[in-house]
Amino acid sequence: MAVAPLPMVQMQLAFAIGLIGIYVGWRGTIARMTGFYDLSGAVKTLMFGLVAGVFAASAIDALLLSNIRSETVNIVWIGAVALVIAMAESAFALFLLGRPRTVGLRASAPYGWTLGLGFGSMRAAHLNVRLFDPEVWPGTTGFEAINIAVALALSLTACFGHAMITAWQGSRIIEHQRARTFFTSTLARAILIITTVLAVFTPILLIFVAPALVLLWDSSQRNWLPAGMTPAASQAYRRTIRQTAKHKRAAEQRIPGHRVFEEE
């Protein structure tokens, strides 16, 4: 029987932290889209992302992580391999989000968001296992409190990064800009792959990706995810968001035992 690289508890924690990114990434705009998109289809797309993410994580481990550990690889090789893997991910996303039924529903962007969450969570879970393994990079990796925090940051970075890239790709598919999105998303994914892989050995590298995620977050929530809505649906969606905020404030200010009178 093959020996697991980590004790079972640590393995489970590594994968659990990787899946946290899905929970956090599902909150926000995508969670408010029930009724505006077929979110059951988004869940199916998430499953496709989880499966594809396993294959991508295995390729990254075999072609990048193992060579970096042995110090027999240069930056040109890392970039080339990351670019090939990123091209495969972009092509898969283009195929899945560009299917006639998905485009007909104008759901390519929200489906892209959940597909990206699946990509990122499995990649992060695999990297977390390596991060907790003290044999990967002695003195840096290992099951320690600081590395648990790094694993959480790595999971959020991978999940949000892939979700934003794939949602942007989906929003452009609706606008019939497939070729342009393929090359741009491939480059963005390659940068994300290189950064997250090297973060296992040098965690501070995540700082270089975090500002981009913060800057693009607002665009992804306001523009890319609702990109497929018709003008009438978009108006109804904005009205729903305003009413939700209003009801939340009323609930917070309500005095228990008092009748609530709401003006129409």
C-alpha cells in the first residue's frame, strides 16, 4: 500500500481549507441570483470544475512542483508548462461555457464563476497538502499555524482568481469575443498558476496577486456576473438587491414585540 504524504487528519484539513474557497466565493452576487439564472446548472458546472481541477492539480504537481523541489527547473520551463496548462483550462472553459444551451440562457458568466471555483478549490487543496508536508521544502513547509493561515490565503487566492477569470471569459462569450478571451484568460491563468505554485515555497509571493483580485472584485460582481441579463431582468435584479438591503436594515432596527408597519 502506498504511504500517504501526510497523516489523515492533516490531509482532510488541507482539502477542507481548499473547499472553503467555494463557500466564500458562492456568497455575494452569485448567491443573490436565484430566480435570475438556473443555479442548478451552475452547480453542475461546479462539479465539472472540481473534476477538471483534479487533473490540472495532478499535472502541476508532476510537471512543476516535483521539479522545483529537485531544483532542476528554470523559470522558462515553469512559464512554458504553466502556459500549456492554462491553455487547456481556457479551452475547456470555452467549450463548456460556449455550448449553445448555456449561451442561449445567457448564463455563461455565472456558470463561469462556479466553474472557476471548482478549478481553484481542487488546485488549492492539492497545494495545501504539499504546503503541510515538511519534506517538500524543509524549513518552510510543514503542519504549523502559520502554514494553516497561508493555506487559507492560498485557497482564497486560487478560488477567487480562477472564478474571476472564468466569469470574465463567460461574459465575453456572450458578446461573441471568444478568440480574444482565450488568449487573455490563458495569460492570466498562467500567472495565477505560477504565483500559487511558487507560494508553497515563498508564501509572500501571494502579495503580488492580492491587489489585482481586490481591484477586479467590484467589476466581477457588478459587471461580469450580471452580464447576460436582459435590461428588464437587470432592472428587476437591482430592485431586488435594494429591497434586500432595506429589509436587512429594518430587521436590525426592529424592536422585539413591536408590530412592524411598512409603507407600500
